Amino acid sequence: MIQRNTALETRPRAGETEKMTVNVGVVDLGQVDLLVQEGFYSNRSDLIRTALRNQLALHADAVKQTVARRTLTVGLQHYGRLDLERAVAAGQRLQIQVVGLARIADDVTPELALAAIESVTVLGALQASPAVRRALSSRIH
């Protein structure tokens, strides 16, 4: 198994964010709006992002331990055509395990993806062409 390590990115760049929907009670929503109105936060999303980061910081040790135990890559992991061709040439199959963003380049064909990738586990987001996603659908967990 080939495991690539690229530079870790902990903050998303523009266009590398995912939308998340949160249902809250009306009292909580009113309190959020009050804090925004009073200038503590610029908008609802700002408060939610701040609260999320605070909770992630609170549980950072548990996340680190789990990442180490499960041999996950945290941040951005990019797989290009050459990476996958090297894996195939070496007779190896990739087990992609990412917390964050896994990106399979647009120049990767479905056939190459099937030959090079054994499994995909992404906690976050997977970016790949629709054809590659279809080809790997049974290997994405």
C-alpha cells in the first residue's frame, strides 16, 4: 500500500468548504440572533463556525488519537494521474483514508482509478469527476 503525505491544510481555501444544515430550536435561534445583533458575531454562520471550532479544539486530543490509530490523513490529500500510475506500476493499491478533503484529479480515468484505488474512506469531502465517482462507488465507505 502506498501512503502519500502532502502538506496538511487545516483551514479551507475559498471554494473548498461544504455547506452543513443545522436545525435549532427557536429559543436557541433567538439567542444566536441576539448575539449577532449585539455585535458579538458578524452573522449566524460566524457564530456557528466559532462554536464548531471551539468544540473541535475541546476534543482535539481524541481526534489526534483516532487519526493515529486509524492511520488517517488530516487536511487535503490530492491524487493525480501520475500518483495512481506509480501505484499501478508498483503493483500496489491505495487505501485512501482522509479526514478533510480528498481530491482525485480530473485527468484520472475511471479505469485508472479502479486499477489503483482499493478503497476510499473520507470524513469530510471527496472531489472527483462524476465518472470516477461512479467507478469507485462500491469502494467508497
